[in-house]
Amino acid sequence: MWLLDKFLKSAIRRGCMVVTDHDGKTFEYGSDDGSGSPPLRIRLTDKKAANHIARYPQVGAGEAFMWGWLEVEEPHDIRDLVLFVTMNAKREAGASLKPKGPLRKAAQKLLAKADSVNLRTKARKNAEHTYNLTRELYERFLDEDRQYTMAYYREDPDSTSLEKAQLDKKAHLAAKMYIQPPKDGKRQRILDIGCGWGGFALYLARHYDVEVMGVALAPDQIAFCKERAEEAGVADRVTFELMDYRDVQGQFDRISSVGLLEHVGTPHYPQFYEHTNRLLAPDGVMISHCCGRAGPPGFTDKWTRKYIFPGGYIPALSELVTQSEKHGWQVMDVEAMRFHYSHTLEEWYKRTVLHRREITELYDERFYRMWLFYLAGAEQSFRHGNMVNWQIQYVKDRAAIPMTREYVEAESARLRAADEGKVPQWRFDPALKEAAE
């Protein structure tokens, strides 16, 4: 316990935390902040817990919670613990959990770099690890349209539903694509790379007279996308393929990638920008939405690589712009979206907790705990760390978009107005189910 005790004494300055070790000994950290709120109480249930957390900072706390070695006593939970510690740390996301010493840091960077090499077979395997989990899991915490990326909170997050914020996100992205009506009877063709469960592709088809092709690597996602297109009656102009984006051929007027670049891997950025440049028409527009670092390049922590997003990496803006410039792209618009994802993740966490029974029945208690720790850890990165979301607009010809940016706001407002009164309700809301019964 002495090593963990040493760390917590230096880390906890605001608020009060009490840790009870497996043998019943208690340790107090921080001080009363005068808020009147009860101290955060942690119980370590296994004699190996404290040492595991302190010796393996990249994975120790998450594994201890997953295995039941670390319990957070009511009225608090693991989210409160993660946010409490990182708020105190006042460092960049995950800094307090990063490996210490030059050798450990160098080793972690090398391992992270190797893990980011995503050849076709590995890329498909990684996608299936993350996205081919049962449909029922994602239905229990995502919005009704299954958007597994940041929602856009234009108004107070406490009074805006996740469904509304995700709808506003799609309007914001679509507006930046500057989609045009058919010309000489020919619709614009749009490629949606990493199409997820098809929500954005179907949104575009609902609001524009276009043809959309979505590609992804998780079989269940594509099967679900095709079902949705048939149900919506647009399968004739919205198609989905189980395909690596590197195998897509043809030419497209617009390209979107939402939550895709995090899975590409830095060694493959040149290939991504070279191939998408080849696919886009000379007067086309590409919009990319991805998680990002507000600071310099870094590496993905070991726990996330091991349990959640194998092969994943969140890029710095410099990495994206530098590589895109080398392959004929011109960056026309960059928006850093800071706290939106923290509110999104908070809502996902709450919905996961609401469906604890169903999720543990689908998997087990260990998986449920892993998922909670992942969501809480990701939230702190966007709330107290240096994580943001980048929305980047690329063109090959500067004449492809208007000279000023007013068209973005005007089109976003038009799309939101068109959906006024059409915001869906989450069908898996326990309160709605209880009311219906």
C-alpha cells in the first residue's frame, strides 16, 4: 500500500477521499472542501489491489475495478472516482496514469506505434472487436440513431436530450459538406467511410437528393445498415458494403468520415489521404470528424488498446494537417469542439447504469465494470484533459466552397428547422417503458 499511498498523498489536494485496504486499515487524503458532500470512500478487497494499481499505472486501476478488487462505496461510483482523481491531477488526460521513467515511456510508445499498424486483416479484426458486440449492448446506451461519436450540444446539456444533440451534430456536419442538388439529372455521390450503423448516410438521403455509399468492417453493422435502408425505402440510392475503404473505387462528389481516423493508425495516414484524394472529384469536399489531441502527438494508453480500441490512436491536429498537405489536400475549415464529448459520454454512462441488469445478462459483471471504467475514463479526458474533437473540411480546389462561412450556419439552421418536432425518443428509456406499461 505504501507506493499507492505515496501517489495519492501527492495527487489529492481538493476534496476528501478515504481508502480502506483489504486488511481494514484506512487512509485519508485531501481535506474537507467545505461543500458538505460526503468523502469519496474506496475499498480495496484484495491484498494485491494496491500494488497492482501502483505498479501498473496504465492498466492497474481499470483492471482492479473490473475484477472487483476495487469498490466505490455509495453514494459515489467509479465515475465519481475517476473524475475526482483527474480533477485533482490537473494534468493532461491520463497524465497521472502514464508510465514513469524514460525506459517505460519509450517502451510504451514503441508498443503503441506497433499496435497502430492496421493492415487489412488486422483492421477488420480490430473493427469486429469494437463494433461487432451484440446490437443489444449499443441499444442500451447510444441514442436512438446509434451515433457512436460526439453529440453536438448547441444548448444547455442538462436540458438537451442525447437524441437532439446527435441530430444537431448531423446537421452541423452535413452543412459543412456543401451538398448540391442534382445537375442535369445526375445526383451527387457521397462516400461515408466508417459508416457505423448507417445513421449519417440515411440522414443525408433524407435531406438531400443524393446517392450514398457507406463502408465499414464490422459485419453486424453492415447487416443492420442494410436493414435500415430497406425499412426506410431508400435502398435504391443508399447502399452499404462490408469493405475496407482502401478497396473502394470510383469517384465521389463528397466524402465523410465520422469517427474513422481514430482507427486508421498513424502509419496509414499517407495511404488514407492519398486514396481519398483519388476518390474525390476535382470540385469535391471531404469532411472529417474525429477525436483529437489539443496538444502535440502522443500515444494511446495501454488499457484502452488492450480492452476497448485495439489499433486505435487519437491524433494531434499537426499529424492530420501535415499528412493531408502531402497528398494534394487543402484545409479550408477546422473546428475544435472541446466539451461536447464529455457531456455525450456522461449520458452514455448514465444509460449504461440504467441497464446494468440487461448488460450483465448479455455478458457478465466483469464486462459491465470494464464498460463503465472505459466511459468514465473517456469522459475525464474530454472534461479535465486535453482531448477535443476535430472537424476538418478538406478540398482539392478552393473554389469548391463559398468564400465565407455563412453557408454553414444557414444550412445547419435549415436542416434543424426541417427536423423540428421530429426528435426521436429513446425507446430503451426505462421511464418510457414503465409509463407505457
